[in-house]
Amino acid sequence: CWALLTLAASDRTAGDVARKGGVKAIVAAMVNFTADPSVQHFGCWALANITWAHEKVRTTAKNEGAAEVIAAAINRFPRHAGIVEKGRLALTQLAGRDAPR
């Protein structure tokens, strides 16, 4: 998730990452490593970045189950500030609302 996080940080490359299966890879990592707070934190952060400026990517993320894995991460680690912060940011992005970056 860290590698995809850094690639998705740029609006220019985020679309490319998503088109090449990046969203699916992030969601899969979060599903397969639910007990690992680092994977959940960086997964939420990567999803927040990758969905920032691309409506098509937001749609892809919704269809891939991103909102559900993000909500699960927040519920599993409610005291992990990074997961809660980046998870909420990602959910805001998926809902199509602007949030401060």
C-alpha cells in the first residue's frame, strides 16, 4: 500500500495507477490484512489520494468495495489516529465532497 500511496499522491499518476489495477490491489491488501494497522492506515491514505481528482477513479473505488474496507478499518482501529483521519478523508472523497488535503 505504501508504494501505491506514493504513486497515487500525484493527480497525474493517480489515474494511471487506478487504470492498471491500483484500486483493486489496495482493497485486496486491506481485505487480506485486516489485523495489520499499517496496511489499513496506508490503504486508507492511498485510497484518499487516488480518488482525489478523478471521478472515474471514485466510481471504480466504490465498485471495488473501497468504502466498505475503509469503514471496517475505522471500526477495527478506532483509536488509530492515522486510520481514522485518512479513512474519513477517503470516505469524504468517495462521497464526492471536497475536503481539505
